[in-house]
Amino acid sequence: NLDLIERLVNAKGYQFINDKNLLKAIELFRLNVTAFPKSANAYDSLGEAYMEVGDKVLAIKNYEMSLKLNPNNQNAKEIIQKLKN
């Protein structure tokens, strides 16, 4: 099941974030968006990882892609606004 694979990769990426291994998290989340380019959640997670390392430009880019794929993503809307201020 592809949805399960996406969720498992995403969960592992968040484990890396929690362990402060942010580059590994970004690597996994980038893999996820490559494998699942229509997943708003994958882009949202990648945006979060970029935000954690302080890369506002890439964080905004990925949150905007997440929002494009899921216009109801209130989290993405709020974080984009916060990052642009």
C-alpha cells in the first residue's frame, strides 16, 4: 500500500527531527515528495524540516506546494504567513 509507505517514511523523518538529525529528516522528506509528488502532507513535512534548519525560502516553497495540493491546509497558511513576517 503506497499510502502506508508514505506515512512510514514520513514518520521516520519526524523521528529524525525529534533526534535533531535534521539533514537526515530533509533527505527522507525529499525522497517522499519525489515518490509522492501529489502528497500535500509530504510537502508540509519537508517545509517543516527546512523551517527547523532555518531555511525560510525552502520552507515557504514547500509549504506553498502543500497548500496548492490541499487548499484547506490551515497549518501551511499560518506558517507561510509567520515565515513571511
